[in-house]
Amino acid sequence: MAEEQDSRRASLFPAPPPFYTHFTPENKDKLKEFQASAAKDSDGDGGNASKKLPAELVCLIPPKPPTDQYHSFGQIWSLPERHPTLKELNIPQLFPEPNNESYNVDRAQELRRLSKSLLLNYLELVGIMGMSPEEYAEKVYHLRIHLINIHELINNYRPHQARETLIAMMEEQLEKTRQETEDNKKACAKIRVLMGSLSSFDAGGLLDTTADSSTTATSSAAADTSDAATAAAAAANSHSGSNGASSGGEERDKSSWEALQQAGLIQ
């Protein structure tokens, strides 16, 4: 039975645990009633109440969170999570252990050495399979140990790889920001040059001549309009004065319209 449970936990897609059938609304109601009755009991506490629970209700109480280690898919994981060493996994370590002061192991050289040794063991395995195939197990074990050590050395490069990747990303972003800043400065310089050329641009005197002629025409038109309006107003006033107050508002309006028509202000 224990072996069956271990194989179930270690399988890639394990079946759900058998106690999942106890998670029913009826059992949840029973658990609430049991906890309510245990709370009313002055002698009962949480630990004793959990021991007195029926078997189908015990699994409904969540376990305490792990503090040291926990099991998952047939493997033991430690808290806080960390990568176990080869010694902790009872695997022979084929490269020297670094000292505490500095890491003086050349990983690249050790990887080359292990790769050559792995190739040599593979050639020996091929020879053994041709002469005495029953002795293959030892060479396969050696190949496995070499591959695990190579993988361990490669994993030791992960922090260095992460730092170098982050440094490369930051340098790329910095270079991109500098390039954008330089492009903005060049665009601002071009705009300043263009604005400076527009301030001194006269198109061969055409702009000044046109401005002078338009100003003169506007001034003369304004003077004519002012004179015509003054004459129309004077004529309206003189005409309204000769007719007297008896002419009324209609006569004043009529004379004003006639004066404006004579001045050419209206059609």
C-alpha cells in the first residue's frame, strides 16, 4: 500500500488523493456543527477537537504551512528553496570545491575536461557492448555522473548569465536614449536655423512693397470712408434741423439713408 502511494505521488500526472471524496457539502456542514459545539465546550480546545473528529472530517481541516521542508511529486523540497549541492544528493563531485574566500575554479576548463572524459567513457561503453555487454551498467553509471557534474557546472553559470543579460539590456536602453536625445538636439538645431532664415527673408523686397502698398490703400480707403461718413452725418443733421421737430423720426431716417447712398457707402 505504501509503495502504491509513493508511486502515485511520484508519477508525472498523479491521480487525485483518495480523500477528495470527503469534500462534500454535508461534511462541511458537519464540520461547522462540530466546531460550534467544540467552541461551546469549555474543556475542549483546537488540538483535542481535531483528534476527536471523524475520519471523513479530519481531512477538511487544512494542514499547517511547512517551515522546514515539504513533499511534492515524490520529491523533498526545502524552505527556503535553494538548489541542493551534489554532496546533498549523494552524487560524486568530479570538479574541485571552491574555497570560501574566492571562487578559484575555472568552469570552462572543468567543462572541457569533463567533456573529454565523457567522450572517453562513451567509447569505452561502445567497446564493452561489443565484447561483454553484461558489463554496461558501470559505464552507464559513469556517463550519468559525468553528465550530472556538467549540468551542475552549467547551472553555476546562471547567476552570471542573468547579470550579463541585465547589463546588456540596460546598455541597450541607455544607447537608445542617447541616440534619441542626439536626434532631438539635431532637430532643434535645424528648427532654429530655419526660424532665423525666415526672420531675415524679404523675397527681393516684394514683401515690403506689398506691405507698403496695402498699408497705403488701407489708409486712403479708411480716410475716404471717414470723410463720407462725416459728410453723411452732417447732411443728416442739417436736414433734420431744417425740417424741425415736426418731421419726426421717419424723415430723419429717410434723409440719413439718402446721405449714405450719395456717399456710396450703401447701394
